[in-house]
Amino acid sequence: MASVQLATLAMATRFELVLHGPRPSALRSAGEEAITEIQRLDATLSVHRPESEIAALNRRASSQPVRVSPEVFRLLQHSIVLSQATAGAFDITVGPLLQAWGFVRGTGHLPDPRVLDTARAAIGSSQVGFDSASMTIRFAHPDTRIDLGAIGKGYALDRAAALLREAGVTAALLHGGTSTAIAWGRPEEAPAWRIAIDPPTLAAATAPSPDPLAVVDLHDESLSVSAVWGKGFSEDGRFYGHVIDPRSGQPTQGALLAAMILPSATESDALSTALLVRGSEMVACLRDANAPARCLVAIPTRGPPGYQIDAWGIA
């Protein structure tokens, strides 16, 4: 059994593919096609690329309907459905809030209250109007901006995985920036792809531990992890992370880390963000509904190690 590894930089992170199969040349060919697809989606969805569909939408959709490709139209529609299903905890219109808090091309700062109020008025699923007949999108507020940072990597991994499966790849592990991974089949001489979830480093900084928070086996599933570290700033002894709660307009404080396991990387990517924002409330909803998902959140506490775990389907 051969193993082929490929990587590319896209969506401001590193994507890596590990493919297993009997023919290395066929694996590499399929992997290169998947890499090309990830790069295409970066060029299509990135808010930081002026030529992307999303950047063009953000420039024009507040003044006129903007035609987009069927692919982007469907992805944005699905994103709005996920936003409504999570009571707004996941929201692709969070762009104005990220801008107000200085997290767009920066590490953040406290916002001017007036700027924050203006940003809050521009977000929400109701701000995005869809016309299926003309395949156009129009924003209801002049300051609405879309940001797919909490769903784009997952969608790119789903698309890459679909191409690999069509090419006959029966065992693979793909990840984007280690925050979202999708796997099927299994590596040689192992029952499943085993993925470790690191502990929340901010909370554990005073008592670091080499032990993972959890180790999960992926069986034709995707794992996404969202956390408050990575980008942020401290002010008056308080850390403000880059994940914003769209409902309050403030950086989320309810959890330090959230992990979501679902069949779809698109949905695990988006819903891990919602889980980070809603914390134990969302775990309880999944548990009560006996949802076909697995999840984990690390809730901050005063005593060491600085967090406690609430989980559904993850030991």
C-alpha cells in the first residue's frame, strides 16, 4: 500500500492531503487535481482577493443585485440556513464586526462604540437577499459584508474529497490548517484515522500538559476545531479573541475551544464556530435531540487546569 502526501497554501492556511492506495502515480494525479480545486476555491471565496466572487459581491451588492455562480449562490444559501439553525451563532455577515474589532488584516483592538453599533446594524441573515431566477444577491444594508472564514475551508475540503473519491481513492486524510479535517477509509494497519485535539492553550498556559484533550477516530467523517486563541489581543488583563458572537457583537467568552464531528466538513467547520459561541447550551441541544453528531467544548473555570469539558458522543 502506497502513501502520497501533497500540500498547498490557500485561504491563509496550509492544506495537506495524505492519500493511501496501491498505485502511487494514480494517487498523485488525483491529489494534484484536488489541490487545484482547493486553489480555485481560494480564488473564488477569499474576501482578501479583489478578483474573487465574494470580494466583488461585497463591493457591489449593497447598491445593486449581483450575479454569482450557481456554486457560490448555493453555498451562501446553505450558510444562511446554518445561521438560522444556530440562532445566529454562525453568521457569514460577521464581516463588519471583524472590521470594527480590528481583526481584518490585524490582531485586533477595542472598537469605537459608535463604529460597533453601526457594524451590528449591518449583520444578520435577513440582510442577504436571494433571487434564484436571476442567480443574484442583494444586501439590505449598505455596510453588510460577507466573510466565509468560518465555512470556506470546510467547503474546500468537501469539494477536494469528492474529487478524490470520484478518482477511486479509498483511504485519505485531508486537513486545512489542522482546524478542519476530513477522512475516509483507514490507514494501513490501523482501524481508523486517529486525530488528537490539543487542550485550550490559553487556559492551560499556567499548567501545560502534554496530554491531548481528546483523541477521536474518524470513520468517513469530518472534525473541526474552533478556539479563541490564534489571533487576539489583551486589554486591562482580559483577552479578546478573534471569534465574534454575532448576537452580542463581542468576542465570545463562553468557551475556550469547541470541536464538532459530522459527515460534512462544510457543516462541521461552520457548526464548530457556533458551538464555540454557544458553548454548553448547544451541547445540551444536541444531546436533547439525540443528534447524529459528536461534539466537545472546553468551558473556562477559575481553578486548574482552567477549563472543564462538556461533550456529546466524545469520551
